[in-house]
Amino acid sequence: QLVESGGGLVQAGGSLRLSCAASELTFTSYAMAWFRQAPGKERNLVAAITWNGGLTYIPDSVKGRFTISRDNAKNTVYLQMNSLKPEDTAVYHCAASAFYREALNGKYDYWGQGTQVTVSA
């Protein structure tokens, strides 16, 4: 129901734009989030957005470099990543939560398989 795309290999300082297409759910009923997980490390939230895009959250670790947005007409949420660093290397997942506060707390109703982002030094 959630399919991510746009990952790949990029040099440090480069940019990527991830997309997540939703199907078989009422997209506007969900807050959306992106989280990442590197091998052997815990899952970390990197962005969240309310159902209408009116409110977003970006943690300090990626603030000023990552931006989340959504297009409800296309049932798609995006993650624009700029000034990428090697430590951003991870599998990036999008997720849907019925409530924004749950998205912020890592409680998701649906999530995708993820897309690999690798940043070389």
C-alpha cells in the first residue's frame, strides 16, 4: 500500500528526492512520516507531516537539509534530501499514521518496504 522510490547512490553533498505512493487507503485520513534505519542501528524518524500538510516536523539531526511535502491529489508524499552526508546512509521508509502525534512517536498503521540511500564520502 506504500511504495517508496527515488533512493540510490549519491556523493556527499548531493541531493535525492524520495517519493512514496499510497494505494488502497484514504490518503487524506493519514499523517505521513519518513523514518530510516541503518544496519545495526535503531529506527529514526526524519520527517512527519499532517494530513493536509499544514504542519511538519523535522528533527534537529536533519533540519535545514531535509524537507517533507505531500500531494494529496497524487496520493504521494515526498522527502527532499539536500547536502547529504555519509551518515545519512540507511533504508528509508515511509509510513502512515491515523494521528499526527502517533507519527511523531513512531506508531504507524502502515509502512513500506523502503528504499536504500547510500551516500559516499
